Amino acid sequence: GLLLQEMTMARLHELRFTEEKPLLRGQEAELENFNVFLSTVDSDWKEHDIETPYGLLHVVIRGSPKGNRPAILTYHDVGLNHKLCFNTFFNYEDMQEITKHFVVCHVDAPGQQAGASQFPQGYQYPSMDQLAAMLPSVVQHFGFKYVIGIGVGAGAYVLAKFALIFPDLVEGLVLMNIDPNGKGWIDWAAAKLSGLTSTLPDTVLSHLFSQEELMNSTELVQSYRQQIGSVVNQFNLQLFLNMYNSRRDLDINRPGTVPNAKTLRCPVMLVVGDNAPAEEGVVECNSKLDPTNTTFLKMADSGGLPQVTQPGKLTEAFKYFLQGMGYSKCRVPQLSFCACAVPSASMTRLARSRTASLTSASSVDGTRPRGCTHSESTEAMGQINHTMEVSC
């Protein structure tokens, strides 16, 4: 019996060692430094291929729905999948403290997951609207009542579309690097020319990282360059990139600016690094959203992937974002930075900043009313109900 136990433990240790190996051999130092790589296979995560009106959708889920609490649903950017985009963020210790209270659902865009089969020649990739229309099938399949979406780049655009089309299914949104504008003819031509002169990984890198990051050729950039070229199927990636580049403007306008203006009805936190190529797009998106339920977070010392380079700050902001929606049992320790609380000396407002409290007295016991909104802060001295913009 002891011999069998020792043999079993030895096999388990051997299996674990195999799973912890990075995808890119010889890059152990880079993998350890930036933690952007595929983590160990967690038995709590379950993979599903869900049938939708526009094809199969690969989904990875951990946990089960808890009462009226929403699920956290993520959608990655072009060139990535849920692991490359979100592992660093969701493996962060404080973030795991949050996610143990929620079911987490990672969605991979069609054909973008690791090991995906290549689509056949002539395959029509779903449009951005169709990608958004695939998500209700995920919600229905798992029995979610509604979700809190976390999206990056193209994934942020898809989740915003999803919230516009199916507002009753979305409780809140964290949108990183979102660009609400479609490409004009000049941008389209430039993208076509770039595609002729650059490799696909390089084209994707110019979308993910700023020129400064690319010129410095950091270990982070080099690691992603290799992984984008080896983990994601290149033919499928090209289809996804082409569809994203052909997107139309998001049909949103700040209430009161145009008749019958459409906007996102749920609380939204916009996030962008201060050295990110998407900065102008995020600022534009902020100008089109309802200022009563929008927080604009600009992260200092952060480039195109704030969830990778600044997971701690983003986790802090996300905790307060949840508290602002009434999930007060998401315990937040004493922090040096807070995106949504009363400003401190360490938080510098942008030129157009306004402060609104995101504190709520509601609890996270599963009985919180669906229509919970932000409370107003007298600290704003009459300037309440404006978008709060902070630089941290």
C-alpha cells in the first residue's frame, strides 16, 4: 500500500511538472518575469464547446452560479486567447480572492483558442455583431441571470455590442483599450498596406503595444511575439483581425446630445494605460457614455496590456467597481490607490475629472436588487453625476 501511494504521488508530481512547463522552451526567465504564459491546468476549470447561431464557441468556466450573483465573463483581444490575455490578471492573488465569490467564464473568439482546428478556405468569420449575438447562448447554457463583462480591445468592443443588444443580461462592464470607432478608408488602406509589408504577429503587436514599447523591444513584447506566432492558429487569427478591422462605429451617444441616444445602461469602467495605442479611442468612448455611471481609469506606467503589467492596480480598481454595484462583501484591504473611493493624495485627477462615489450600502448575499445604482457624493461640491476620471 505504501509503495502504491508513493508511486501515485510520484506520477502526480511528474504530471504537475509537465503542466507547469512554459510553451516556449528556453524562455523560462521571460515567463517568470512577466507571468504572461499559460498556467497549470486547474481541475476546477471546465472546457465547453457551446453551439450558437453562428457556430461553436469555446468556453472555459470555473464555479457555478450562486444565487442572484452575476458571472464574470471575459473576452480577449485580437491575437490572444483567454489564457494569453487574462491569466496574469486572474492568477493575481487578490483577484483570486474576488473570483472565489463568483463563477468565472472565459470566452475564446471562434478559432482563437490554443489547439483550435483551422477553418476551411472560404469560411465566413462572424461579424462583430454576430460575435456579440453568440454570447446569449453562453448565458443560457450555464443558466446565468446576467454577467459582469471584462473585455480587452476587440473583446471590449464585442462586450459593448452585447450590452447594447441585450442590456438585461449585463450587470456591469470593464472595458480595456476599447475603440468605439470603425476604421475609415485611410485607416483601412494603411492596414492593408501594413499587412503586405509586415508579418501577422508584427501587425498584431502594433495593435497591442505602443510604438515606444515596440521600439524598446522589451521581454514582454518579445514573449508575446513568439506566443502569438505559435499558440494561435495564424489563418484563424487573420480572419478575426480582418473582421475587427472592418467593424462599424459603436452606436452610442451621450444622453441628451442627440435625440433617442443609445448608450450603455450598466455601470462601466473604462481602462487604458498612459502609454497605450488605444488611448485616443478610450477617451472618445468616454465622451460618448453616460457620465452618471462611467469611471475612466488611466493607469500610469502602463502600456497596451494593463491587465498584464499592472494586475495589482487593476484588481484594486475592480474591487471598488464591484463594491460600487453593491457587492460589499468583496473585502478590500487598505490600499495605496483607489479608483472609486474618496480621492487621496496618491490619486491625481485628470484635467476634466469629476468625482462621484461608487460606494453602496447593498450587500452581496444574492438578494441585491437588479437596479442598484451608484450613490452620489457630496464631496464633488455640486459637480455630481459626472464621469470620474483618475490617473493612477
